[in-house]
Amino acid sequence: MPVPDVRTSPRRLIFLFGLAYFAQGMGQAGGLISQPLSYYLKQGLGFNAAEVADYLAILTLPWIIKPVYGLVSDFVPLFGYRRKTWLMLVNFTAAAGFLWLSGLTEVGTIIVALTLTAFGTAASDVIVDALMVENGERTGQTARFQGVQWMWFKLAAIITALAGGAIAAMFPPATSLHVAATFTMLAPIAVLTASYLLVHEERAVINLEQFRETTRSLVEAFRSPTLRIAAAFLALWCFSPGFGTPMYYHMVDTLGFDQKFIGQLAALTAAGGVAGAWLFARVFSRHTVTWRAVFSIVVAFLGILAYLGIAQPHAYTATIAIPLNVAFGLTAQIGTLTILTLAASACPPRAEGFVFAALMSLYNGVEQLSAIAGARLYQHVFDRQIAPLLWAAALCFLLCLALVPALKRLEKTPARPS
């Protein structure tokens, strides 16, 4: 694949990548819009937990088809450029979606606007990653670029959790959604502007022969037994019923937490994720794939069961919730990075980018199905009780142990950076 001549200094690229990932953390469904949206769907429209999960399921589709964006950006130049113009277009789409959302109250049009924002954010993520890989190879600064991306993404998660909770606490449901959408719109606008100013490429044309060669490489890649093992483990890891939306309902209805405190807890979870990423880099990355997998399964099991401490309201519920969310953020981040490195180690040569994106699409798709399953169990089977859902989620994680022996095959494959 031809590498575009990006005549940009590493310092400017670092600024672009940091800004893009901050914008992604702010603009994705779990960003600034997350709590105001849940607040509006619950209080404004009267949705229950299962209905919220079903309603938002379509927002996963733009993330499931991420490999398509990569192929289009690689081989179909827009106005003569492979990255810059596509990056500007998809961020314009995201900004337009948020602008539209800022004036909507009808449930049908809201989901269309949200889907536009999800498409723009997911496509921008793929194109920025492509720029990072290309320029990381050119400058030898891949690790530095990735570190900046993770730092700004997590910083955005902390800030948006605090801001989202504050907005939901200050305004009525519909107004809080509109205020959050208006502020979030600024993120893709900033990336669009930075793309125009900082990304410089030589003009490119469609290369059909190279596209055919890449297609043949991908067919061979998906025949790899190692890749199938990694895909199976990813799917089983995400098989656990999700409890994100049910936990929000539990905190509001059963525990009586206010919107501001819920936002603060989400920020603490993100802060725990920062600590988890640091621990993974310093300690866990030195161990084998199998060791990290077993450790992640065990701590995920224990981390979920720890939430039983706030399954029922009592005098110390709020106090317990604070360290609990920090610890869960830490263990969840270690598990996420374990999955990312496992997927990277399974990617065959000459097809790393597309195969890794395909594995992450599988991860996103199964994770959304688990969120729907968890919300429906909470609403229709467990009679809005969080404790049995937590037990079901924790026990499902233990199923991953069945595939641990097969992971030893990955240890024979040289690891690639994720």
C-alpha cells in the first residue's frame, strides 16, 4: 500500500492524534452524551432498561463495519486524497448529527441523528489510526503516538463523565440532552479544522491491482487457526450479560443516587482505567498471553461480584460505590488491554490492519448483544434486581477458562503492537 507523504512534524501529528482521540472520547455514545441521553430516555420518554438497550443497539452498527472504512480510505481517494478529505467529511457528518440532535425530542429522529454521529466518530477513529500507523513507521514514534492517544482518550472520559453528570443534574431531561449535543458538536468541528491545517498528502489514484492483492492476502489470513482461536476467545469474553444500563437504573431507582454523583462515579471508573493502563504497561505486559488471560478472567469475575456490595441500599452504599468504581475501572482496563494485545498477536503478516479491525468489530458486535441480553434479563427475568444479573455476568466470564489452553498457540506467534 502506498504511504502518503505527510509533510508534518511529529509534534503537530501528536497534537492531531491527541485532539482526535479526545474528540472520540467526547463524541462516542459513552461520552458526554451518555448520561443526558439515558436520563432523557428514562425520565423523559419512560423507557425501561431493556427498551434503552434495544433502542441504542443500532449505534453499534457503524463500529461493527469499521474495516470497511479502512478499505475505502486505503483504496478510494476522495478529491485526490486518501486520508485528509475523508477525515474532514466524516467529522463534518458527526458535527451535523450533533447539531441536528440538539433540537430533537422525537424518538425516531433522535436515533437517526445518533447514528450519524456514531458513523462519523467510528470512521474518524479508523482514519486517524491509519495516519498514526503510517506516520509512526515513517518517524519511528508509534509508541509515543499511541501513548498520547490513550492519555487523551481517558482524559476525555473523565471530563465528559463529570460534565455529563453535571448537565443532567442542572437541566430537565430534554434540555440536558440538547445542551450535551451542542457541546459535543464542537469536538468533530475541532478535528475537521485540525485535519485541514495539519494533514498534508500527495495526491493519489485508485489502485485496483493492489486492491486485488490485498483481497487475496485477507482470504489467506482468515484461514488461520490462530486467528480463529483469538476470535473465539474475544466472542466468549463478551458473552457475559452486560449490566451498564441496568446499573444506571439501579443507582437511580433503588439506591437513590442523583445524576451528579452518578457522573462522578463514572469519572472515577475512567480514572481507574488510567491506573489500569499504567499497570498493564509496567507489569502485566511482561507476562505471557495465557497468564494475562487467566489473570484478567479472575479479576473480572471478582470485580463484578464486588458490585454486590451495593446491590441493596444501606447507610454506606455511596461510600462503598466510590472505591468500587475505581477498582472496577482498573480491572476492566487490564482486561481490555489483554484482549487488544491478544487480538494483535493473532493478526497475520501483510493483513494486520484489516484483521485487527475485523476482530474489534466482532468484539463490538458481541458486546452489544451482551448489553441487550443483560438489560432484558434485568427487566424481564430478574424483576429489576441487580444481584442475580451480577452473578450471571460473573459466572459467564469463567467460561473463558475453557479456551485458555488453546491460547498457548498464540504464544508461539510474535506479538504485534495493538
